[in-house]
Amino acid sequence: MSEIWLRTGEATVLAAEGQFTDAMPEVLIGDIRGPVGNAFAAMTGQVAGHPRMFVIRDLNQQVRPATMMTTKMTVRSEAYVELLGGIVQAATGDAIVDSLAEGILPKDQADTLCMIIMIWLDPRCATDENLDRRDLYRTNYEATKLAISRAIKGEPTADQLIANRKTISHYALEGVFDD
């Protein structure tokens, strides 16, 4: 059995100026025989507005560890689905394979681990005539790789969180407590 029972990670990579391509994946990694494996198997059915799909790099190129991706946002258009199952899925798949190649994910456990990745894709991307597809790929690739790395390393650690508690706050609180 894998030493990785359940790990979580997240990351945010911001879009280029004028784009809505911020990426904010949340990742669960674990042994196929543990809680992540159970959740993975339970995700094989579809839920209206929240497509679930295996991460593939291209036709006949499903990634290892087996990974299921779904959205954090309700899907309301075919254009959104095309971006999700196209550029975002390709970036996610490439980040997973590169994480294996670089030793971030243990290659010897590629068949005993599985992952669930929850994807944020801003709905404005689907209607943006000036969508920068390269930036959409970049943000999702970088954020997925960072989220996986953080999950494997257990970052941020409790000590890191405690150390920065007074210097970092949620962006939504900006100006809320200014007196």
C-alpha cells in the first residue's frame, strides 16, 4: 500500500493583465484503496452542471496516477465545456505527467495513487472574444503542478501558517478592517 493515504493541496496562479484565466485547482491525492480512491470511484457518475472526466493529455493518453477532474463552477455552456475538456484538461494532464517526470509525484506509485482535481474556470472565459488560450494553459499548468507539490509536501505547514498569520489575510478582507 502507498504511504500516501490522503493529501490535499491548492494553488492560485493569476491571469495575465486583462484576462479571466486565473487558475485555482484543489487537489486530493491518495491510495486507490483509501478514502481518495473511494471518492474517485464514486465520481464516475455525472451530475448536471458539473462534468466529471478522466484527465487525459490527448486521445488514448490518460494520465497516471489516474485523475478525475470536475468543476467548482456550474457549467452552463458548450463553450465552457470545450475549454474545460480542451485547454484546461491538456494543461492539467501535462502538469501531472511533468510532476511524475520531475519526481514530485512518486513514479513507483503511479498505479496505486489516484487524484481528484477540482477546477476553477471563470465563466467569462467562454464568452471572451479575446481569450488568451496560452495564458489559460499557463495558469492551469502552473497552478496544478504547484497544488500537487504542496499536497505531497504538506504545505503550507502548520508552522508556516502560524508564522504568517498576522502578515497574510484573505484578499476579500482587504479594506474591511481598515479604520
